[in-house]
Amino acid sequence: MNFFTPTKKPIGYAETAGGRRRRVYDEPETPWQRVKRSGIPVDIENIETRIAGINPGDLTRDITSIQQQLTHLAAEKTRALTQTRRLDMASLEKSIQRLQPSN
């Protein structure tokens, strides 16, 4: 996501009319834009080609799918632990249900 998420970086402080200090930020840029502007020697064409082939929506869907798989894999172990340790999971039931993949 670093290729697509612009961020602001603090560049200094300024004083308000009331004498309080406040942070001053630069214009939002993606980390990749900052690297290009920095003059660090990198293979710009190769990275630009790679960025063009990345779809943030697909990345998000893949991450969500993997998270759901991990939750599913951990569910049985969690049930076993709660039974052996006699833990009361009733207060967490809503959160657990929310994490379960909907069919």
C-alpha cells in the first residue's frame, strides 16, 4: 500500500497568533514519490512497471482472504484452549462471530 497511500511528514514548527507552537507539514506524497524525489539511485523504470501492475483492490481482497483463513485455522485451537482452561468466552462471542467469514 506504500505505493498508493499519500502521507504528510512534519517539516518544522510555527507559532500561532496566541504564541503556541504547532507542527508544519509538507504536501502529501506517497513513499514512492518521496524516493523518486530524493535522488537515491534506484531502477525507476522497473519499479514504475511493477507499480502499474499492482491493483490495490486485489491486494485488499487477498489480505482479507488470508486473514479469514488464519482466523479459521486458529478457531479450533482457541476452542480447545478455552475448554481446557475453563475460560468464559461469552463476553467475546459478538467479536468472534464478527470475525467469522460470512457464507
